[in-house]
Amino acid sequence: MGDQKGPKRLPVKISDEVLKGVYANSLMVMHARGEFVLDFLSVFPPQASVNARVIVKPDSLKRMLRAVKENLDKYESRFGEIVLPEGDSEGEPEFS
């Protein structure tokens, strides 16, 4: 009985529908005390549509942000820095 080091890996199932993915070019974030709501949108003026809504606990979101940051850093070290246009919120949709 040896000690296993590292995190345990769970098998992950993914349906064919989810495997296809959805396109999103914008994100709206809302929060309450116990959860964050992430709405992934496709914005094609004159309208936008929510393609996916993900609701997560605050600690889960923090772990996700860390994982995204690590992967973004790896991406940029391999392919170069992603340069955002000046005033990168320019052209973003406004919602009322």
C-alpha cells in the first residue's frame, strides 16, 4: 500500500452535444454572496444572445481563474503576447 501523490483524476464524460461547444465573444458576470453567474454571449448587432450560463461558488471561480491565468501564460510564452487594442472596452456591447 503505497501513498499516491498528486491529485486523483476522475474520468470525465462529455456528451456529443456539449463536445461541440458554443461560441462566445462576450461575457457578463453577476454575483451574490454565495455564487457567481457567468453568462457567455454571442454578440452580433443589433442583438446578443446568451449561449451558456455557468453558476459557480466563489472558491471554485477563484480556482478556475488561476487555471485560466496559468494556461494564458503558457499560450503567450509559446505564441507571443496577446495585445489588446487601446481602450479595449471600445466596441463592447452595452446592456441595459
